Amino acid sequence: MENNKRPDSMARIETKEAALAFIDEQVAIIRRTVGDKKVLLALSGGVDSSVVAALLIKAIGKQLVSVHVNHGLLRKGEPEQVVEVFRNQLNANLVYVDATDRFLDKLAGVADPEKKRKIIGAEFIRVFEEEARKLEGIDFLAQGTIYPDILESIKQAEGKKAVKSHHNVGGLPDDMKMEMVEQIKLLYKDEVRVLGEALVLPHAMVYRQPFPGPGLGVRCLGAITRDRLAALREADAILREEFDIAGLAERVWQYFVAIPDIKSVGVRNESRYEGWPAIIRAVNTKDAMSATVEEIPYAVLHKITARITSEVEGINRVLYDLTPKPSGTIEWE
Ligand code: XMP
């Protein structure tokens, strides 16, 4: 536990020079610790695991085996970006697993949000474990744990109650004992981003908005169906594109679409068109414990509405959620 405490004397990583010094130091430590052994990493494509991957690739190249599990609940273009950046640009040893059918089959008919989270979390560990067992001679497990994660687990150990169970990769079973490599566990998110830029990861990856482990699974409300999930993915991609164009992507902490399992009557091509509503959520927060709703210019909302209702199959209305946290939570589930 001792080395899970950030020393008061530790300087913040705010500049490229500080990041490069940290990288040099960590590369030396990783090489010394790992030697010629192999390291396994669950690479989600989020900032933290991507930075850990880039750091390890710099230190030990193909001795790092990164496993990217696509649970079918990622945003449009995400799995492709992971493959492009890590396999094609960084020449990484990447195992890409498309487990979409497994996850969606397990989730079929399940409407309860906590049950959905548990299924996704458990299945994720199962798929990752299966991949790990196929690989031979792996002695280390790397994780993108950062300092707020450690502070959060201390809080939970002290018995503070959480509103939702957050599921991330929980590690591997005991018979697969591996030593942990957690090179960024004493860093805050902004420091991890400075590190990511210094490691020349794409800007969009380094400044990606937070995305929950269960992904679109908690935004396709109630029991997930493939058609509603596909509509959600397209609508969310349009929202992100328009936020980028309007310069809102840098200003808004988290913005996304959620689609409830209800239909309303609408009109398309002069005919009755029953469809789902797309709900836009755009919030700002410091610590995700409370959040305020961002004021989005009407012109942007109108453009998004026009595009989503004309381009996305199955959607006939767009709603804008004005609820702060509390009383809402950021996600709808
Ligand atoms: P809520 O909805 O609780 O969300 O206000 C606060 C922040 O946590 C994210 N979130 C999750 N992250 N697994 C995660 O890794 C989860 O199950 C989960 N649920 C919510 C949410 O996106 C927001 O940033």
C-alpha cells in the first residue's frame, strides 16, 4: 500500500520536458524489471491504457502483448482506431478480439442496468482470460491504473456507498499469477495526457472524453437490441462530429447520445414513421460527482437534429436533456 501513495515531493508533469524525463526513467525501470519476459495488457483504447501501452512499447517493443476486446459496445470507429494506431503505426504485438456476438447474446432481454453492467464486466474478464491462457510465457500484467482510481478504491474500502457499480477489468484468476506493472498509478489524468502527447499518440486519443467500461451498453437503455444499438452508434457519431466542427469538443467534458426503448409517431417522406428519440447529453464537471448542463447554441442543436433524423435509420426525434447531476446522473443508467 505504501507505494500506492503519491509522495508530497513528487513534481507534477506539466511540460513535454517533464514528460520525456518521466518516460526515460520509466523505460529504464520497465527494462530492468521485465528483462526478456513478456507483459500482457488489456488495451481498451482509452487514454490510460493507451498511454501505458505506448510506454511499454517504447521500453520492450513486441514483448508487450496488448489484447483489445471489442465487446460490440464501442463507439463508431473506435476498434478500428486502436488497430490502426497500435498495430499499423506503433507496430505493436496486438491481439484483436471481436466478441460482439458473445456480449450481445448474453445481454439479450436483460433490461436491468446493474445486471447489464455485471454481465459486461464478467464477460470481459472471461474473454480476456481466455486470450491470456492461449498465450505462453507471460509473467507480467500491465494496467492503466491512475491515481484517482487508487483514491477511489481507498474510499470504497472505507465503506462509502457508490450509486452505480463501475465495472472495469478486474485482473486474472489466482492460478495465473502475474506480477503487476502499473507505471502511471501515481499520476493524475492531466499528467497522463501530457505523457500521451510526448509519446506521440494521436491528439484525439489523448483528449478522448471519458467513456464508461460498459460503453454504449448503458446508453442503449433497457434491453439492448442490435437495431437500436446501431442507431445509437450512428447518432452518437453525428453528435461527436458536429461538436468537433462547432469547437465544443474541447469545452464540454462529456457528450453523448442515449436511446430509450420507446417509440413515438413521426413523419418521414410524407409517411407515418415510428421511431425512437435520440437523447443528447452534454455536461461539464470537475470530478463526475456533480455536473452542470452545457449551454449548446441552438444552431448546433438544430443541425444535429436535422442530421440525426434524416441520416439515422429508426430515429424520428431528438431531445436535449437539461438535467444537472443531481438530480440526474450523467449516464441514464
Ligand atoms: P454517473 O452516471 O454515475 O457517471 O453520473 C459518472 C461518470 O462515470 C462514468 N460511468 C462509468 N464508468 N463504468 C465506468 O467505467 C461504469 O459502469 C460507469 N457508469 C458511469 C460516466 O460515463 C461518467 O463519466
